[in-house]
Amino acid sequence: MLFNSVEFLLFFPAVCLLYFVIPHRFRYLFLLACSYFFYMCWNPEYALLLLTSTAITYISGLLLASADHIENEKRHARRKKMYVALSFASNLLILFFFKYYGFAASTVAKVFGKLGVTVSMPVFDVILPVGISFYTFQALSYTMDVYRGEVRAERNFFKYALFVSFFPQLVAGPIERSKNLLHQINEKHPFDADRVRSGLMLMIYGYFQKVVLSEYLGVVVDSVYNTYTERTGFQLVVATVFFALQIYCDFGSYSNIAIGAARIMGFRLMENFNTPYFAVSVADFWRRWHISLSTWFRDYLYIPLGGNRKGKFRKWCNLMIVFLVSGLWHGASWHFVAWGGINGVYQVVGEWLKPVREKIMNLFHVDRTVFSHKLSRILTTFVLVDISWVFFRAGSLRSAFDILKRMAGIGVDYWFTWTDNLEAMGLTMETRNLLAVCLLILFVVDLCKYNGIRLGAWLAKQGLWFRWLVYTVAIFGVLIFGMYGPGYDASAFIYFQF
């Protein structure tokens, strides 16, 4: 069930209505049933995988709690590490089989083929379960939090199952932490008109990002990238910039709808995007982009590897490991690994060259506080990140390098025929005007957020007639200009494939 489907637009209001009517002590059971129904709308059989991951991590939490009663310190530590290892190994094995086995098998076969040895690997015809990477990481974070003593093991299986399967953020995040979400299940959430209004406005903005901006940008991106061998360098540059905006709007929209939907019911989910394209460095970009995943890797991989506590070289190695794993998390293909590796190299090289940059700026007396300096850093960061997006969007490493080669060979004549190029990409005058207005809205909203201006709070202070005018224009704007797929079938979110 997609957020931008008719089914969800019927499902969610019904859930909210019953949620606020049902007594508090039964609400978690009701939400658990709704969450499993929501997930089973894709593939009922794969709900068993969700249940299996939930059961494994739930039992591991109980075992970790029981190990705290062991008085012998060595035995206590050994037992806890064993329970954590078993929890991680079993969950990651499930994830590997469904998401990475085919990739690993084909890679092994190719390597041995290069050596002149034919290897026949077993083939399994399985469909990637939607959201498996998201709920697996969320469940594993609970195991680690209990191991570290940051949360107490949850005794009520159904409450813990709701933490893992909470439907607003189940299939594409944000990847919540047990110390943030689990305790909220026990809290009473009375109906609050202001909170509902705030949540609905966030959801409407999320729908604007998805069915208007992301969909129109996606038409151009898909058209150009699917026929990149026939495209000019200018068209590929424009399509790559559009993809950077498309994936931001697409994934950001899911997070906004999820956060808004949870807020209506009284739950507070963590922020997942914080104006990433206003970042002044690649490191800053990753503090603003997919925050729930970035902080997950920081807390559960980077820090356990040693973080920055064991010297610069070890820190750089840890950064590369984290970003290579992050690339693999996004997809079982070498072009995703390359995308992660490129972002890791950006950070390592950036930190390595930092003393040189400082000396140059001091030598030329560069004022770091002026707008032009900050703008140059933002634009440089965007260009670097956008180059890496080529590897993310391309279907293979070879395609990515071919696209970059064509982009690098862009000629001056292409810039003088930009209108013809845009028309060839499917950007009619009407589409260009619509995108220009929508991108301006996106820019203004992000700029306000970047400067600490809360548009929702500002709107809530305005007169009733003005608020309803904004609500009406926003809703009808999304309905009129939105794209809902062929025959009004909802278009899937990009991050569902991960």
C-alpha cells in the first residue's frame, strides 16, 4: 500500500478515527494489526520475515537482560557478546539471502570465470521483500541498545512488534531507535487539533514533493538515462541535476508523510532530511541527508570500529568502510558500492587537504563569513554530490563512466541550443514553467528551514481565512498538478527498492 494510493487515503483516516476512539490500553494492539495489514498489502507471505526478525531480536533482548544476572564478569561479558552476535548473524543472513545472494553468486561466478573455472551457483527465484533493509536495521539497533544498557529489554512482545512494524515508517524509514520510539507506545496520545493540523500540513507538503516535483522530474530523468547513448552532454548534465532533486523530493516526501502521519497519532519520529543541498561540504551533506541511516552507521558501525579515536589513518579507513557498506546497503550492485566509495573518498580527501585549504585562504585573506564564500562552498558540494549521483542512478558501472564521459565532452554549441535540448528531453514550455514554480517553492521552504524559520508555526498564527486559503490552494494544487501514474496508478517511491 503506497502513501500516494487511493487505498492509503482511505486506510489512514479510518485508522486515525478508530485509534482515537479505542481505549488507550488496546491502541498498541490495534496499531500492530494495522501495521501488519499495511505491510501484507504488498506480499502477505513476507510478513513472516518481518515476524521472524521481530522474534529474533525480541528474544535476544530478553536473553541480554537475563545475562545481567550473571555475577561472573567474564562469563557475563562473553554471554552478552554471544547473544548480540547471534542476533546480528541471523538477521543479516536473512537480509543477505533475499537481497545479496544473487549479487554475490554472480560475482563469484564471474571471478572464477576470469580464472578459467566454471562455477555453477544455485539460483533462487525470490522477490526482494519491501523495506527489509529498513526494518532489519531498526530491529538490530534495539539489540545493540539493550546490550549497551541504553534501553531496558521490552517484555511485552506485541509492543515490541509494533516498534519494529509501525506502519508510517516501516518500509522506507526514518529508521527509528528504540530509545526514541519504544517508550512512546506506552504514552497516552489524546486528540490534539494543533498537532493534527501540523501533521496534515507536513503530509500535504510530502505529497507535493512526490506526486508533483518528483514525478515530473522523474519523467525527464528516466527518458534521458534510459537512452543516454543517444543524448547530448548538455541533456545528461540537466538530467543528472534533475535526478539530484528528484531523489531528494522522492525520499524526502516519504519521510515527511511518515513523520506527519505519525504526528497526527501523537508519535514523534526523528527528522530524516535537513536541507541537504545547503551543505557546505560533503561531510556536512551526510549530516543532513538520510539522517536516520547516517547516524545508524555512525553509532553501530563507525564508533565500534574505533571511530576517530585511533589516529587519522584508522579514521579514514573506518570512514571508507562505512561508506562502502552504505553503498552496498542501498543496492546489490557494484555501481551502488562505487557511489558509496566515492562519497567516502570525498570525505577522506577533504579532511586530508583541509590544512592546505586553510593555508591558502589565510594567504589570500579570504573572508569566510561573506555570502560569496559560503555560496561557492555550497555549489562545490552540490557538484561533487551530483557527480556521485550518476553512479547511483546508472544501471551499471560501465554506464556510469560512459555517462560521465559524455557529460565531460559537452560542447559550447549545446548551450546555445538549450531550448532544442530541453524540448528533446520532454520539457515543454508548460512543464518548464510548472517545474520552475515548484522548484522555487522547494527552495523557499528549504531556505526558511535553513534559517530557522518555522513556516508551520508562522502559518498557525495567521488568521483563519488565510490559513484555509493556504490549505485549499495546497490541496487542490497537488490534486490538479500531481502525476499519479498511468491510469492513475500510484508510482512507487525510489527507496522502496532498498
